[in-house]
Amino acid sequence: MTLADQKEFRDVIGRFASGVTIITTTADGAPFGTTASAVSSLSLEPPMVLICLNKTSDTQAAILKAGHFCVNILADGQQDLAYQFARKGDKFAGTSYEHGIEGIPVLGGTLAHLECRVAETVTGGTHTVFLAHVAVAAGHEGAPLTYFRGRFGRLESVREEEAYAAVRAWVLTRQVPLDQPLEPAALAASMGLEAPHVAYALVRLAGEHVVSRMSDGQYLPIPLTVELADQLFGARCVIELGVADTCVGHIADDDIAVLDGYAQRLAAIMAADEADLDEFLDISHSYHLHFVGIGGSPQLRDTYAALGISVLWRRAIEGQDWRKRFDVAHHAALTQACRDGDVPRARDLIVEHTKQVRGLVRALIDQAGGAL
């Protein structure tokens, strides 16, 4: 049986909106915890749940040793806590928690929590699956924190984010001519979305200079000119330089490994007989997003992502011999600079890469007559 393409699987599974939890435990007197969404009820009689944790996770190893854990179900507004436990470092710094069964940390302010004892473990790919009996279950009033396509939010914001992503792709792939107004109600009807969510998306896109608002309340797509492209890439460069200045020399081994994995995949794509442009650009984008995410600011990462316009200019390069126009060595070199803690080298690489991409997009815009 053939398996699904990893890129397609990641995109599709990301459309499954889920709750957000922090799995906590204690081993040898030390607390452990990690953010997780792979959690599910398993049985009512007896009460059981299952959780899935990566084999490389310290929390996974601690649960294997301790045999117990707590599922802390996060409430709306606890996204900062989710980000804190998703990263390396002192995850419990500044958090409030009580001790549950066997001394496991039970976080404060959550929507609910389940204190569990491991009954069985199963290996599945890169993860360990824990099947556990629920010893204590407690819930509180409130709304859940949700996770959808890489973003935290409320249930309503999940729908808004879905509309934003759809409308942004619609506009940037030029499904309508540049001189044709985008009327929110008509756009919602044609795309099968709710009009308020489309209106939210267009307001947000206006703030990103993807569309402009007209006096009658309609919107027009903004052409990508050399000047606008330079502004966008310049802003992304400034963000990456800031991350280099503050983080290079202090980057966790796990983050270096993720960057290295992306760099190796990019090199493999370029070496293949038939290279996939979409795959190359998606992995390159993931590399840079992870690098920016090392800075620890979800807002900065979101801003960096919003400045991306590859969905537009990738259409202009399709059918060309694009491999000769990309610096494939950049990602590996930047990863090595991060590993070496070499800030000046990292800065030089970021600046040079920005110049290279700016030059490529300028050439594409010129070929298109001055605007895309």
C-alpha cells in the first residue's frame, strides 16, 4: 500500500481543529511538561484516555519512568502557556500549579484536567502512545483554546482563520483580475464562506497591503510591484536579523536538528531528477518560520508569515528552470552558523539571502511588465 504524501498529509491533518493540552508529570522529584493536541478519550468503562508523545520528548521519557501524568486542558486565553510548554527551557517558570496524584503538577486556570495512571504503551511511528486509566477528572466553566492550521484561538477565530487563509490564497493567486473589486458578500457566496468572516479576512489583508479598501467599502487587489516586494522582503530580513542577534549562540539542540532536517530536505529536492517547486518553497518557508519561531514570540512569527507572498510569485516562475535561480546552500550554511553560535556569519547569510530573493522577484516582476 502506498502512503500519503507527507506535505499533503500535514496540510490536511492541519485542518482538523483540536483542543490544546499540556501533559505534565514528575519523575525523580522533577516536574516535566509539554504541549500536545494528540489526546483522545478511549473508554468510559473503565474511564481511559490516550495521549501520543514524540519519542524524543523529555516528558515522554519521564512518563515512561513515572507511570502517571496529568492532561491539563487549556482554556481560551492560555495560548502563551501553550507556547511556553512547547519550547525548551524552564517550562514551569512563572506558572501556578498544585500537586495531584503521585505529586504530578496540575496547572491552574485550565478548563479541565485529568490525572491518569498508565495502563499500557504502544509504539506508533515516531511516537509513543500511552493508554491510561483516569483517576481524577475535574472541569471548570469557560471556553476552550483551539488549534487549527498552526494557530491557537477560539472556536470562532478558527473559522475566521480558515476564511482568511482561503481569501488570501484566492487574492494572491489572482482568481479575479487586479481591476475587479472584491465585494465581501459576493466573495463569500462564491467561496462558500460566511460574509462576516470574509469581511474580517479582507480587513486583515488590507492591513497587510494585499488589498486596498475603496470608498464604497469594496476592496481591490494590490499589484505586487518592485517597491512593494522590496518593502516586504526588507521587513522579513529585519525580523530574521533580530532573531539572529538575540538567539544565535543560545539555540537548543532540538531546534538546530529541525533546521538541519529542513536544509537536508531542500538539498535532496534540488538534487532530484524532477524537482518540485511547490515542495521546495513550502519547506523553505517552514525553515524560515521555525528560525523566526526560535525567538519565542508568536506575534513576531505571525507577522513574518503574513509578509510572505510566495504563493503569488511562485506562479510567475513555474515552467522556468528555477533551480538555477535559488541559493540552495543558504539554509545549510545558516544552520551551521546557528550551531557554531556565529552571529556575524548568520547576519551576513540572512542579508545575502534577502538580496538573492529580492533580485529573483524583481526579475519576475520586470518580465510581467512591472507588476504581478
